[in-house]
Amino acid sequence: MISTAPIRSHARIQIAGQIAEAGGTPNAFPKDVVAENLLAVERAEKLSSDSPKVKGLLSKLREIQIQLENLRRRNELMAMSNDDISLTDHHRIVLLTEGYSTPFLAKTAINLLRYRTADVAAVLDRHMASQTAQTVFGTGGAIPIVQSLDDVNAPDALYIGIAPPGGRLPSEWRPIIVQAIRRGITVVSGLHDFLVDDSEYVGEAAMSSTRLVDVRRNVFKSTATGMAFRPGCIRIHTVGHDCSVGKMVAALEVQQELVRSGCSAKFLATGQTGIMISGEGYPIDCIVSDFVNGAAEELVRENQAYDFLLVEGQGSITHPAYSAVTLGLLHGCAPDGLIFCYEAGRTTVKGFGEIAIPPLEVQLDLFERSANVRHPCRSIGFAVNTRGLSEREASSEIANIERIFHLPACDVYRHGSRKLVDAAQALRETILNNLASQA
């Protein structure tokens, strides 16, 4: 009979110590250490008697070694930085929306269908199979909605196409995700439930050499410095009265129209969908609160060679859950101009029962005051989401907003973004003239 003391000591000191170290540092231990310890367990099992105590300790030791191996695999995946993966290299994307194909929940899929149309091969939702993306989502043309991955020819990536409140990955999707991993299809998720935190996904990915990409996962840890940006770099920031009102869309539409007009302009993504579209950015809502301002500042600093930066907004400054992210982003990017986004007819905070949204004039004033604490800033226009209105009602809403606030307004989906582009160009001209007069 072998002594239980060495086994207990080995489990407590050697393996537990390695697990603690591995959990904090990617690749903190080599693979052969794991293999060597597993061999030690096997040798001990062969030498052991039928003693329940010894068997129990050996079983526990094996469990710990399995945990250690899973941690090693997870850390190998995490050590492969998202920076090493170019999302824009995916050209046969399958968007997973299984059972969640609604405008509110599937907004990630909808916007990828709109802005990366040529890169999307199919949408996966067996409940909507045999229909087209255009029919179900109002965008995406003839892109098919399929029943399973088997219905798609040579997919190169499976993108999680939903953005539900709380950012949780639906448990019923596990078989679909595991199938993709086993087939070597890269899985890309922007949810708060990280793929690399799931032992089954990690184990399957290790065996198939498949990449797991968590768009929100980051290690950014720098506070803002309050730096001054290049004077000719005009930051336009989209803000709004609530979540899911079109802040990203407004920023993208204005940026694209500026480029079509011959301007030097770039869209800066701050959320999962924007990052999946542009291939870069910072997931502001998943950065430690002390570093939100710093991440926004760094995003601008890296791109200040452009004449226009369209910074995607998040949440709302009066939102009961997300106001901290909104304010940190506002101060970090130090905008010169604001585009205020709102949905016509929405009076309560989405997903928060009967909590009323403050009047537009109250929110607009709060945004401007908060922005000017950091850098001179003013509102330049409104992006009105009129999806719930008829064409006549939308035109009336926009005319009314322009009359009240004396600022240009438009629905970028229905009418294009030209009014807001003209306002952005006028702002830059004013700023440059003021700088020239001070020289």
C-alpha cells in the first residue's frame, strides 16, 4: 500500500499551486508538466490497494489534473490575442440567431447583414428556414436563412448574431457551437459569456485547432491622461436618449457619406457589433470602469490622423444601468460635436418597465454640459429613428425637431445622412477658422 501523505502533499502543494498560477498567467506551465503528473497518478493507481481513502485521494488528484489541463488549454486560447485575428478576413460568415430573430434581439445580425452583406453566407435559424434575410430582417437581400450548418457551403466563421440584455449566450445553442468548433469553423461572439471560459468549448477547440474569438474580451488597463488631440481631427460622437436607438448606424452612415464626399473619415467602434463590422475597436462596456475614459482616449489617439472621427456612442447619460459607460466614453473621446439619436415615440427606458425617459431638451443639455467639462463641444444635429412611423409621420417628426432645436435632423435609414454630413463639415470649417485666427 502506498502512503497517502505524499499524494496529499503533491495534490495540495504541487498541483493546486500550479492551478493557482495558471489561472493568473497564460501559459504559466508547460504541457509536459501536466503529462508527467498524469503519469504519476496512473502509476499510483496501479500500486494502490482497495483502500477507499487512497482511491478517493487518487480520484481527486485526477480531477485536479483534468482541471489543470483545461486551464492550460484555455490559457493557450486566451494567449492568442484577438489582435492576431482579422475579422474582416471572414467572407463566408454564418450568423446564428436561432430562436431570437427579432429586431431588438438580433440587431448584431441585422447590422452585419446591412454593412457586411457580401461577407455573409447565411443566417442560421431553423424556425425561419427557407426564407430570406430580406423577408425576416428587412435587409440582406437574398441571403438564405438555413436550418443547420450542414446547409452552408464552406463557412469560415460562425458569428453570434444577437445582443440580448445582459449579454448571455443561450444554453440551447451549445450543440450548434460545438458542431462548428469540431468542423474547424471559427466562432466569434460579442456576448459577456466568454467562449474561452467554457471548458467544453475550450476542449473541443484544442482538439480541432479552432479559434474562439470573444470580441468583448480585453486586457486594457490604462487611465486617461486628458491629452489634447490633433486640432484638425474633428471628433463627432453619437449619443442618445436610450439604448438601441441607432447610435452605431448614425455614426457609420455619416462616416461613409463623408468618405464618399472625399473626406478623410473613420468610424470608431465601441461595441460588439461595430467591432464585428469594422474589424477593430474597444468594447467599452466590458472595460474596467477606471479605464473606460482611457480606452476611449486611446481609440482616438490611435486614429487622430483622420480629419473626422465618428465615435460610436453607448447607452445614455440618464440610463439607470449604463450611464457610467456613457459618461466615460463622452469624456474619453472629448468630442467637438454631438449627434443626438432618439427613437420617435419611445417614452420609457427599453427593458426597464415604466421608467420614463427624460425630455429630449433635458438630456441634450446634460450631454452638452458634461462634454464641455472636458473639451469645447456642441450639438450639430439629430439622427431620428422613425421605424415606428409612416413616411408622413416621420417627415412631420423631423420638421418638428428642427423647428424646436434649430438643428438639422434626419432618419439616416430613410433619408440618408447628408444633412448631418453638411453639419459636420461646417463644424470643422468653424473650428479651423477659429484656430487660424488665434495663430
